[in-house]
Amino acid sequence: MAEIDIIDQTLRDGQQSLWGMRMKVAHLADIADDIEHAGYRVVDLTGSSIFECMMRYNREDPWDGLDLWRTWLPTSKLRSGSRSNCIAKFGLTPDSLMELWLRTLAKHGIDSFWIYDCLYNMDAMERLCRIAADEGCEVAPAIMYGITPVHTDEWFAARVREFVSWGVTDAIYVEDAAGILKPERAKTLLPALVEAAGDVPVEFQCHNTVGVAGMNYLIAAEAGVKVLHTAPGPMANGPSLPSTEQTCENLRWEGHTTTVDLERVRRVSAHMRRVAEQEGHLIGVPHEYNVFPYHHQLPGGMTGTLKAQLAQYDMSDRFEEVLEEIVRVRSDLGHPISATPFSQLMGIQAVLNVVTGERYGSVPDEVLVYVLGHLGQPPAPIDEDVLDRMLSSPRGKEMQEWEPPQPTIGEMKEQYGDRSMSDEELLRRYLVPLQDVEATRAAGPAATTYRFQDDRVPEALLDDLMASTRASFAHIETATSSVTLRR
């Protein structure tokens, strides 16, 4: 039996999977102390897509938000994830900006990074891992799980051995973003990864999409995995992760221990449930066992994002149709592991195929960048007919001459308007269009407190009392406010 550490995903994967990354800075204000002292090994906090959504939808500056969160969680180890070769967008980011991204996050208080690449460009992953280590941060290169003809247990284990050989790896991060790891495969894969990691601890994150993640967590603990990723009640389950509460209870019954303070976790759960209800966000519920996700392999985070995007265009009723098309697109494109950016690329292409009624009649540049090999080698060959159709289009012919540019930071600042701009400003402008940056700035500082409507004195009641000619005195008190009226 073992002591199992827990990494909290309330603020990153929980809200990404269920809220479409619409969390606001102040949502954390009242429960930061409970998260800080709940006994988590790491608090996974942010990433480039969350930065993008904070500006695009919430009009909150992500650097100011990160500084506030760091202040509210002063001793927690805070984590950010990063692809090896891109931030936010689905194509490629210049190497100079990738380095600046990590170093600027570290400057603002991020002290743990997980680095991933679903095509396993090992040189690019190692480069970023060394940059993070140079900043004094924890380094956790990632194994992203998927079901393909190529990715066997030994294939994944070989990547882990290479990660360890770099000499800067503090942990091995294993993620089943689509929640499609079957328990029988977990019993062979996870021991192979633990053995390959040697003395380096292995973390495991499995989305509960098909309802077996909790079982996989117990298998992981038995296999020697030292760290599990969870989220509290309303931020867990469905496309998200197993709940912290149930995971800790399951571990206890199997003889394992954790350092998590469940009373604090329950307070966080109660708070986040109220926020979700007031903001109209999804609350996670366990799914009935469903084999469809084994085919479309859509990650939990992408599920929430795709639903939110379809709702914006009044297309929520076509979600299942898009999922079925994703199955076909994934096969056409050589079975890439379904996590960022490939879940998005396949999702976007599937939406275009469904909406236009013409498969591959419209192909985004980012998909062309992938099929031309700029993101790495696909696990299996791309369907020749699909490839020919893509590359024979006018844009496809144009893109065959394209090479990824590698500008310096100075050149990029000049490109975005001013060589004297701060690093933070350059990253803002890279992540979202200038109008979103300006709108965020015009909105002013993010709120640092969050008020629940049911804590306020109802305006209708006040109006009735003010209109009444009979009442000479009234005193109304709630948990957070009070009003006294005298005539």
C-alpha cells in the first residue's frame, strides 16, 4: 500500500472540460485558502488556451489574473502545460516565442510545467523541458495516450526511457485525455511506464468519459503510480476527471493514503457548484458506460469547448453528427493521438465537412500544415485520396511552398506594433487579435470578489417596500449583506 499524491485540476482541466474555459479571476477568491491548504502536490492552473479565453470572452488580463492567483496561493506549486511547438493556435509558434512563453510564465509564478507533443517530436520536447529546468521549475514531459495501430505499451515505454535520459525530468505525466484507456490495457501499460521511469515518479490523469477512470486510478496505484489528477465534485466526471472526494475514498478502502483534507475539498465543491449554477455552466455527472468515445476519442477538454462553440452558432443539435464525422476524419488523417492540436484539427475539419456537405471541400491552413509534415510524422499513412484532394486545391498548392518562419523576439515585437512593448504585451497580441487586447484593457482590472445573487437582498422586495405606504420600518439581512429602511 502507498501514499498517493493528488494534483488538483479545478482551475485548469476541470473548467476546461465543463465550462469551456470561461472561469473568471474572482471565481477563485473565496476558496483560494481552501485550495492552498487542501494538501495537493500541485495545483494545475493555466495554459495558453485559458489565457486566450480570459481575454476573448471574459475581458480579463491573464497576466494580472495569474499574479493575483499567485498571491492567493502563495505556497502552492502552480503548473502550466505547453505543447512543444505551439501556444494557443493550432499551427506552429516560432522557437523564440515558445521560449519566451515559458520564461514569462515562470516570472509570474508558475513553477511546474508539463510538456507534450502528440506526435512525439522529442527534440522539441527536450528543448522546452531544459528551458523550464533552467528557470528552476519542475519538469514533467507527457505521455499522451491514444488507441492507434502504432502506440503499443513498449512504444510508450521507450518514450519514457528517453524522457528520463534527459536528466531534467522530475516526473512523467501520463494523460488519457479522451478517457478511453480500458482497464485491461491499464494493467499492462501502466506497469510498463512505471518500470521505464525508474526512480522518477509517474503521474496519471484519466478523464471519466466512459466511466472507468476511477477503476483505472486504483489499477494505477497498484502499479506504482505515485500521483493522480482529480477535481472536486461539480468540476469532475463526465468529460472531466474523477472526483477528488471519491478517488480519496476509493484509495482509502484499498489501503492507500493521501494527504488531502477532504473538508476543504468539500468547501471548494460547494463554492464551485454555486458558481456553475449562477453562471450557467455544466456540472459534471458520471456517464453511463459508452463505447462510442473509443471510436471518436475526443478529449474531455475538447468536448466542453466543441459544445460551447457549436452553441455559439446555434448548432448544438449537430454535436453527435460531428462526432461521427470525427471518427472518419481521424482515420483519414493517419490516426493522430486525439489531444491538442489534433483533437481541434479533426474537430474543425469534421465541422466543415458536416456543415458544407462536402468532405474536404474546405480545409483550414492548420490541417494543411499537418498533412505536409510540419508538425511531425503521422502515426499511420494519410489516406491518399484525401491527401490528393487537399494538396490539389489552390491553397494546397500554395502551402506546399511554405516553410515555418523563425523570427526573433525583436522582429515579432516590430511585427505586432512596437519593438519596445513588454514581453507580456507581445504574448497577449500573439494569443488574440488586437481588438480583444484593447477591449480587455478598456474593461479595466478584473474583479477580485464574486457575489452570489442569492446572497443579495432581492431588488423586487426593496421596490415593494419602497412603494408601500404602510411599512414604517424594515430590516432585511442575508449572509453577506443587510438593508434597513425607515420612514
